Amino acid sequence: MTALAGGYVQSVDWLAIAPPTITAAAALAVLVADLFLAERNKPLLGWLATGGLALAALFLLPLRDGDRRTFCLTSDGGACSYTADHFAVVIQLLVLGGALLTALLSMSEVHDRGADNTPEGPDTDPEGRGGDAGRVGSEGRGGRGNVPAGEFWFLLLSSAAGAALLPASRDLATLVVALEVASLPAFALVGLRRGDRLSSEAALKFFLSSVTATAVMLMGVSFVYAATGSLHLSRIAGALGHVDPRLDTLAQAGVVLTLVGFAFKTAAVPFHFWVPDTYVGAPLPVAAYLSVIGKAVGFSGLILVTVLAFPAYADVWGPAVAVLAGLTMTAGNVAALRQRPDRAHSAVRLLAWSSVAQAGYLLVPIAAAGYADSSGDAAHAVGSTVAYALMYAAVNLGAFAVAALVTRTHQAGRLSDYRGLYASRPAAALALGFFLLCLAGLPPGVIGLFAKVTVFSAAVDAGLGWLAVVMAVNVVIALYYYLQWTALLFRAPEPAAQPTAETAATGAAAPATRAVPASLTAVIGLAAVLGVALSGAPQLVLRFASGALL
């Protein structure tokens, strides 16, 4: 009896699961510490969260060989639920690094702005949580919008833990659990501003859209399980290769429906309508987090199920993903072109639609993997997506950080508020210009250019000439709004922005320049350094496009 029981006992490789485990432990530590810390000490929670994310990222170093796995079936050592291979480690680096920058970006939003923006001074906030903390600020929001520090940091870390777990998941059950652990805290983060109508509305729209997509995905997972009798990706791949002809239609439906949930996370058309309103209603650091970490979750899940679990049905998902890629990049760029500079929140809306377009580019190599002649070629193709995602994460977080800086004095967040930014904040203007040029794929943003060429090459090599043409046209379209925004930074400020005797008498003077928090400066600086380093040595990320990660 003892010997029989011993055959079912699984050993746990604690080092392999350390990154998501440490992140989850840090979330629990923040939640408990919030109960005992006095209000004046709440800023310590932010540093505790940042330290937890940094520690989790450090534990990726022993995993760089990519040869660890755990939670394996005792009857089949090749079927494991958690694998820390090169793909998982690289995506975990992206997730934890992005979450770390988001945490630094969030510190000033959560803690530093309450006393400055509360009409009656610091004493109007009896709970000491900062009356404006985390609030982008806009017409129609009033003086409300408090963000509770403890809940914010707990939810951010919880979501990051799920996002770090997902790329290492190797069965559909773990994938779904990781996806929901990453998603559910994100809903709360979007709607965390107390008394903010736009925030609540954005959270509801995000929640309802995501729940619908998840329900469809779970139906697909159940169909796949019914057709194959397994949830492990490696076993599903083998079973789908010789599925019973009577179950072929069921298996095809399961493949398509399973992809829906991940397509929603990537903001692929037609699952993208939640993006602009959610980004506008969420605290700006949360919007930055969703634009990078949310996409990393979606793309890593999409890669795992397509390349590892469903290669036998590449003729089904390959063309579908290719069409989604073309539609997504086109819809995102066309919508970004329509943003009016004088419209409230137009800067964040443009970044939102830009992220939709970028999702289209990221889908191209995944579509190319569906046309690959071998599993090795498919693994090489998805490496292009990983390389592009690393570039996109660094520069997009930097762009959101500069947007957070500008909204400290121009809370409406209009594109027109960036006019003449170089005259008042030259370093921030140069950084934002560099980030936008990287996204556009123009020098000196060399890494953006090389990343786009890598994605373009993946489409051409796979025989997707029509998709390469669509991508080339969209890159040209995107140049217009990226360059328009970049040029706006260096134009002379509008005369109306200069204080006059009349505006001073009425109290309508131009917004005063406020001190920039060190954490916000650090995010802009780190993102700029990463972008410059990758532009100077693009092989640091482009090597993933020439090597097999899976």
C-alpha cells in the first residue's frame, strides 16, 4: 500500500516555481502588512511590492538554462504541468520587469498627489490615503478618485503572479487558472478609483467582455478534452494527430473556441472594443500594465496552445490568426488616425489604439507558425513575436510614463497638451520622441525597425505575401500619427498657454510645473536606457527570432 501511494507522490521543484511563488507571497505580505501599518506609513507597501517583484525576477537567473520542469505525471515523465524552459523564462522576465516598472510608475499615483490636489488641503482626507492618488483627472470626475494603497498593491502583485505562471503552464487547466488569476485582479484595478464614474464604467465593460470570452474558451477546452481525453499540451498534440473521424468536428470547434479567450487578451479584432474606454477609465499605471503585461499573457497563451497543443490543426488556426492579424493592425491604425488633438484623453486613446495595432504585428509570426513545415520552424517563427514583445514592452511603458508626467499638470490628457513639451521638459520630450520613433520603426529607434523587419521576414518566409503587404501599408499609416505627435513635442507652445495679467487675475493661469517624483523619473530613465541599449545592440532580443524557444 505504501509503495502504491509512493508512485503517485510528485516531487516539487521549488526553484522552478520560485518566480510566481515569490510574487504571490509578496502579495499576501502586502495584504497582511496593510492591516497593521499606520496611514502615514502606507508608502512602505509600494516599496515592499517593488522588492518582491525584484526578488522574483532575480530568481530567474538560476533558470536561464531552461531545463527545469515539475508537476509531471508519474506514469509519463514527459507530460508536465509546469516547465521552466527558455520561452517561459523570457516571458517571465518580460512580465516581472514590466510589473516592476509599473510598480515604480504607480508610487506617485497612489501616494504623492492627494495633498497637492485636494481643494481644502491635506486635512480634507481624514483617512490619509490621498484624495487624488492614482487619478488621471479629467472633466466630469470631480474631486473624487481615491485609490486605496493596500488593495492596489495586493491586486497588482496577484495579477503579476498569474501572468508569471501562465508561460510556464503546460496543461489547459493550469493555463485557464493562470489566465484568470492574471485577469480577475486586473478588473478590480481598473475600477479601484472610489467614486469615479469612468473608472467603474471601464471596469464593468472590461469584466463583461472578458467573462464572455472566458466562457467561450472554457467550452472550447471542454471540447478538446472530450476529443482527446487529456489536458496536457503534449498529449493533446499527439491525440489530435489521429483523432477519431467522428470527433473531428468537435475537435476543430474546440480549437477555435479555445483561441477566443487568448485573442481577447491580445485585443485582437473583433475582441478589441474594450481597450480604449478601459485605458481611459483606469488609473494610468494600470493602463500601462494592461497594454504590456495583459498582451504578454494573451500572446504567451496563444503561442502555447497553437504551437504546442494544436499543431495538427494548423490549417484551421493558421489562416484564422493571419486574418486576425491583418484586421487588428488595420483597425488599430485607422482608429488612431481619427483621434482629435483637442479631445479629452486623446493621448491615452491614441496609445490604446496604437496598442491594438501593435497586437496585429505581434500576431503575424504566430500566423506564420501555422504555415511552418516543421515544429522547429514554428518555434523559430514565434521567436519573432517574443523579440517584438520585448521591444514593445520597454518603449510602450516609457511612453505611458511620460504621459503620466504630463497629466500631473494637464489632467485632461489631450494631445494638444504635449505641444511645446520640449520647452518646459526637454528630457521628457526627447524620451517620448524616442519611444514614439521606436514604435514607428524609425531611426534612432533602431530596435523598432529591426523588430518590424523580423516580423515582416517571418511572414514572407511562411509564404504570407499578402499579410506582409498589409503590414507594410499599416506601418506607413502609423508613421503619420507617430510623427505628428513627435513633431508636436518640439513646436512652440501656444500663446494661450502663457500666463497673462488677465488669467492671473481670474486664477486661470497655465498649470504650474510640479516636482517630478523620483520613481516616475526612474521609470522614464530606465525605459529610455533599455530602448537605447536595445537599439545599440539589437541582437540582445533579436536572437530569440533565430533560435527555438519552445
